[in-house]
Amino acid sequence: MNCLFCNIANKQLPASIVYEDDEIIAFHDITPQAPTHIVIIPRQHIATLNDLNAQTVALAGRLLLRVPLIAKEQGVSETGYRTVINCNASGGQTVFHLHVHLLAGRLLTWPPG
Ligand code: 5GP
Ligand code: ZN
């Protein structure tokens, strides 16, 4: 399977990495939608949020817990930030490897587009 984010996770493709451990990696989005735009992914290939299951829910929890820690490192936890998980076509997902967007550094309006 040729997955862009798997290739970033295994270092076959370069990325501007801000955090990594044995199961999670986070890097700057190549097309930032805010002054801070980081993508946080599990190294394990999970295609969409629909594909989470009992075997991967603990990993997903650790992924989510990592978000405020990265936000703090980026200096945006007090001013605030938005997390987004796009799922499938109508949700705007373009890379089919589960990821959390961390967006900050500007006032993010609601509702989203
Ligand atoms: P999605 O639209 O699937 O929720 O988010 C995919 C994100 O991956 C987009 O924000 C897009 O800009 C980002 N992206 C696509 N290709 C690359 C790449 O090669 N490197 C990095 N760092 N981000 C990418
Ligand atoms: Zn993948």
C-alpha cells in the first residue's frame, strides 16, 4: 500500500517533524491553513475514523492526549486551538491515514466551511 502518511512515518518522505515516539508522529502541514497547522498521526495505518475499533481505541486515546501537549509546546494552548478529524469525501478527507489537525494562531470561525 502506498500511503503518504505511512511514508512520512517511516521517513521515506521528508516532513517537518515536531514530535515523534514509537507510535505517534506529528509534523507541519505542507499547506498550512493557520499560522500553526500540525498533523498528528499514529504510525499504524488506520484509514479513517470509521476504521477505529476495540484494538486501536487505546492508541487513538494516546493520540488525542498528545494533542494538548503539542499545543503547549507550540505556545497555543492558552490562546486556543482547533482540532479537526476529516472523515471520507464529504468530511474533506484527502489523505486516507487517520490524522488530527491542530490549527491555531488566528481566530478560527464557526461554523467551519
Ligand atoms: P485531510 O484533508 O485528509 O484532512 O488532510 C490532509 C492534510 O495533509 C492536508 O491538510 C494537506 O495539506 C496535508 N498534506 C498533503 N500532502 C502532504 C505532504 O506531503 N506533507 C505534509 N506535511 N502534509 C501534507
Ligand atoms: Zn498510512
